[in-house]
Amino acid sequence: MRNFCLRLMPVFTAALVAVALPAQTSAPQAGVAPTAQEATKIVESLAQALTERFVFPEAGERYARALRNGLVDGRYSRFSTSTEFAEALTQDLQRIHPDGHLRVIAPGTGSAQAGAGQGGATVALERGAWIAPGIAYLSFSLFPGDPATLAKLEDFLRTHSKARTLVIDVRTHAGGGLAEMDRMFPYFFSRPTSLLQMDTRRSVDDAGGGVFPDGPTVIRLDGPKEVVRREHVAVPAKESGGLSDAKIFVLTAARTASAAEHFALALKRTGRATLIGEVTAGAGHVSPRVDIGSGYAAQVPIGRTFDPTTGRGWEGAGIGPHIAVPAERALVEALIRSGVAAADAARLSAEFRPNGSMERRRPLRLTSPL
């Protein structure tokens, strides 16, 4: 299944190959602000992209109106460097409707494909093992959806299907797609279960730019006129072993992002897992990079995932754990609650610590976590 997170390999944020839009010009000298004529074309291209692609149509229209008003006022011909120009556009957009992913990128300041080539099997599924009698441990840094990772995950699920407790560690998880989730959820649920819903701007989806393809676990629903709405569902396996009855703990950190947040919220809202750790990163929008001319690009959110009961997503807010502890202590807490002695839990936590940082990449907006 195609990846929906466009930040690292494509992640819920970051970039696919840049989407080309009209009115492009040759790239300016690095670091130099665009001429007035170039700025007009860039801003108009950005306004068009936001009108046609932004996940919330009304907000996209507001962005576009404000940008065009800025052109009339001469606001975008006042800068001496390309970075100042890009930052001014970003700040203007954020004042109209805050979004943690929406930004304008100056020439030479961001890679065309963020993190392309990352996500091999040995990195993505870091560890899968018995951590204590009856307690299985599974650690991910990414959901790449590649055959090697999926095969390794399937083998783990089969060989640990009798676990009474399963600890899933996503404290360093950066994003990815639905494929790994769709391998795990059939083992975790004994009946068909609605998980989350996903919206994509219709103009993008109809043009083939959507990232939530229809399938057995992704069902198209009726939705708002300008949005394509889908539901992510868990479809039970015919033989799931004992994992459908197992106690599941999901370990989270401020670094936990994107597809890992989708995974955590799906298990939280269905009551299927207990989350232990910190509020997650708040990366809830699908945001491919769009070429807006003269070497500039914009990261424009085209889709979101949300709790169908509340209608709320986690963009900028993150997902709150059931049991709040520092991320470094989350595995200790899960093991103690699984009957492991405190000293042994601390030793195992150090031994099984995942690679990578657990710290947040960027600050959250001041909104309440889910």
C-alpha cells in the first residue's frame, strides 16, 4: 500500500517529488530575493496551489485572498534575500490560519526529496523479541512498507502470537505508511473495527495525487463536497493466535510522529492499547512539496487523519498518553505493569532502548492533545 506520510520517506509531512505548477521562471541567484515581477508570479502560484490543494477549502481561499492583497500593497517586493521573502510568506500564512506543516521554502534551503532512500528493513523494524516470559517487544523507527520489513513483521506476529502482553515501541518513529499497521491490526482485533477517517482535498485526489488508496482496509465514504473521505478499518485475521486478547502497550515520545501517531490514536480510541510516555509530535497532515516557481517550493497540506467520533485530528496538538511518564521511562513503566520487578524492568529498558532521539523536532502549538 502507498505511503501516506510524506516527511521522511514520504511522511505525513515533507515531500514527494515537487509538484509542478504554472508560471515558473528560471531559478534566481542563490540567496537573492526575487524581482518584483518574479515575486508576483511566485505569490500567485502559491495562492493558486492553496486554493486548489489545501485540505480545508475555506482556509485555502483565505490564504489566497490575503496573498493577493499583499501583492496589491507591494508587500512582497521589500526583501533583500530569498530567505526573508520565504519567511515573510510563511509568517503571513500562519497568521491567517496556523498549520504546523504549511511553509514556503527558499531555493537551496531544503532537499527536493526529504530523506529519500531511508527506511530499510534493518532500520525500520529495529527489534522484535521476547523481552520477558510471556511479554513480546516490538520496536519501529519507520513504517516503510517494503517487502523485507513486512516479511520480518509477519514472522514476528506468527512466532509471538501467544504473548499475553505486547509492548510496541514507537518513541523514535518518524512516519511512513499504512502497510505495517494493516499487518498488525488483523492480529489485534477479533471483529471488524472502525479505526480513523482520512480526508484528502478532492482536486488533488481526483488528479491522482492522493495518498490514501482505496482497498480492503481503506473504505471510501460520503464526505464534504470538496473532500474525498475514507475510513481506515481493521479486518481480523482468520487465525490471529492469542494477540487479539493480549494486553497491548504503545510507548510514545515527543518524537513519535505521523504514521506512528495514526497507529497510536487508532489503538487509543478503540480501547485496544494503553499508551505510555509523552504527548506525540503533532504531525497530522499530509503535506507534499509543491514547486511554485523560481526555485521556491511550498509545503501544502492536502489531507488529514482524524478521530471520527470527535472530528479532531492531532495536527499541532499531538496525542496524549494514558499514562504520562518521561519517554526514557516508558518501557520501565510498561514492564512493571506487566508484572516485571522494578530492577529487572530498568535493566531491560536500558538493554532494549531503541536507536535515535526521543526529542521533539519542532514545538507544538498551544492546543490540547487528543
